Amino acid sequence: MIAHLHSLLLSSTGVCTDTRKLIKGNIYFALKGPSFDGNKFALQAMQNGALAAVVDDSSIKGENIYLVENVLTTLQHLATYHRQALKTPVIGLTGSNGKTTTKELISRVLGSSYNVLFTEGNLNNHIGVPLTLLRLNSEHQIAVIEMGANHQGEIQELSKIALPNFGLITNIGKAHLEGFGGIDGVIKGKTELYRHLMENDGVIFCRRNNELLTNNLNHYQKVIFYSTQPDVCIYGEISAPASVVKFNWFENHNRIDEITTHLTGDYNLENLVAAVCIGRYFNVTPEKIKSAIEGYIPENQRSQIEISGSNTIIIDAYNANPSSMEAALKNLSENYDGNKVIILGEMLELGQDANAEHQHIVDLLSSMEKDLLILVGENFLHTTLNDHALRFKTSEDACNYLQNHAINESTILVKGSRGSKMEKVLDGIRNHN
């Protein structure tokens, strides 16, 4: 069945899991979820011009409708079959913080010299990874596949689907503690990528000055190191404190160049040097690397800087965990002067650690210089404050306040978990009465 579906794939216009986005000639995969059943739309997909439909409901019959035991498993097996048929080099990437930004940087650096397929949006899970792989074609020279996870075993499964021959873990931090079962579970879960590469003679890119990563290499030999401290390998150093990251890049202690980025936050240095390292491994010239990184403008509320009236807004609101929250606060404290406003949304998926981790952030805030502190979400409502703060249950409540209380001539940090919906707070800042 997989071989036959693959032959259909090669003559199709791609795959689709949503009839609203179907293009004529697509193969429709009828995925199911807790609140939907794609099988119900299979016949509609055929009427709308699908080449074929893959279903797991035996009551659906018709020409070019293929019945399988499980549509999702079939989608995943087809993606792996297709990836193996093309033999395109695949770089697998995961981490607690910065993986999407790093994926974007790597893709742009490699894209300056190669035809690169890379994960788009947040398609980094058990559905998104196979959908990305099924976009591969014979013209692609490298694929960069982002892998997200919130529990142990997930990176292992995604590695079996994508079969990366190269891999990078950006870092390991306090993300998805609830699903992973604590920080030890995060370490075990993220390093499943290392174990896959070790078992399959792959190449690992690793930050040498990160002991959580290096301690899990198990003396494996095929490791390419980079660093954010002086070292014999490729390394980077912040060249000057600034609102955007400026760094010098070195190879074997020889300064190659200075790069000025559009990213805020010195914590992005490790992501930038990783992109440089991978670019150099694949023989991208220094000139092209510099141009690619300097041309990258962050979006989707990740390490963005926005000028709104007299305010500078640091937008880092796509997601948050204790590690990334601390890094964002440190960046604000060390690299920005003048009036400072801090607006934080709660951190989700922390399980039994939620109370302690939110209290830790609040305690950290008490020692910071700031003109206004706004905390959003249930988890912050239960913290004990040592200084004044406005606390709101929802981002809508915070938005209403900000629309009626203008902030001017300030640097404003907006950060929170995706579920906190901090984009609503941004609306309040931009559209005050």
C-alpha cells in the first residue's frame, strides 16, 4: 500500500489534511482528532478534485478511496518512505528554547548556497513533521526539520519518521515539565535525538560550553562543536551591548567577521553561532553567512523589536518557560536604558512545579529596576509579591487596562506562554484611548 501511495504522491500536487485548503490533484488524508473526523469529508475532497483519499472508516467507499488501518500512521510511513527514496540530507533540530529561531537562521544560511526545504510555521509534531517531509522533491539539496516535544518518547518517534543524518539540540531547559516529568525527563526526552544519531552514524552539532548537552554525547566521535566562549572550534562573542545582537565570529581564534542582527537578546548568541557552524560545515562562504544572518528579520512574536509611538516593544510572546523567561528579563535589564515596563503572561505546562517557578520569577522581578509590572494569568495570581504589580486574570483584562492607561517613552517587554494570548496585550499597548 505505501509503495502504491508513493507512486500516486509523485504524480500528485501534494498532500492535504483539510478540505478547505485542498488543491486539485492533492491526496487527501482523513485524519481524526478529539473533536473532528476527517473521514466525514473524504467524499467532499474527491468532489473538489482530490486525486485520492486515504481513510480508516470502512463505510466510506468510492473510486480512488484507499482504506487503511490508521490514517495518521499511514501518513507517517509514507513520509519516511518518501524521505528514504530521495536520500536528501536531513538536519533534525530540537531544544527547549530557540529551536524555531535557530531553524530559521540555519535555513537562511544554507539557503544562500543550497535549495533547502525547512519546517514552516509550527509543523513540528507527529503530523507536521511528515507533512513537511512530503513536500520534499528531487530539487531539494538539504532539509531542516524542526522537532517539538512535550513528553518522553516523542523525539524518538519523530526521529524514526524523519531519519535525520545530522542533528542539533539548541539547549535543555525547564520547558513542558509536566509532560516530561521534571527536568530529568526533559534531558532524557530531548537527547533522544542524540541517541538516534549515534545509532545511525549521524553527525551531531553541539555547543561545547553546555554541560547538559556534552554530558550526553557518550564519547561519540562524529561531533562538530561550536561555542559561545573562546575555543578552538567556531565560536561567537557579543561585540558590544546593544538592543540587537552584535557578535564577532571566530574560527580557531581567528576573527572572521562581525555580524549585526535584527534579533534582540544575548541569549540568541548560541542560536546564531549554531547557524554559522552548520553553514561552515556545509561549505557556505563567510560572506554568504554574514549576509544571510544580517538579512533575517524575526517574526511571529519571537525576539522581535517594534517601535510603537514613543515606545520600544520587545515582543517575545510566542512561548515561555522558566529558562526563557529569565533570559528575557536579563536581556531587558542589561541592554536597555530608560523607563522599563514588564508585562508577563503565565508559563504553562509546568505541572507540580508551576507555583514554585512562578514565585521564582516574581522574586527575580523584585530586584529589577522597572517603572511598571503587569502579570497576567492564574499562576501569577497565586504568587507573593515583594513590590507593586498589577495582576490580571486574563490578557483581555490587561488589554482593557492598557487601552485606558497609555504607556509612553518606555521599553516594554511582553512575554508569556502561547496560551496566555499576549498578542491581546500588544493590541492594548498599540491602541490605547
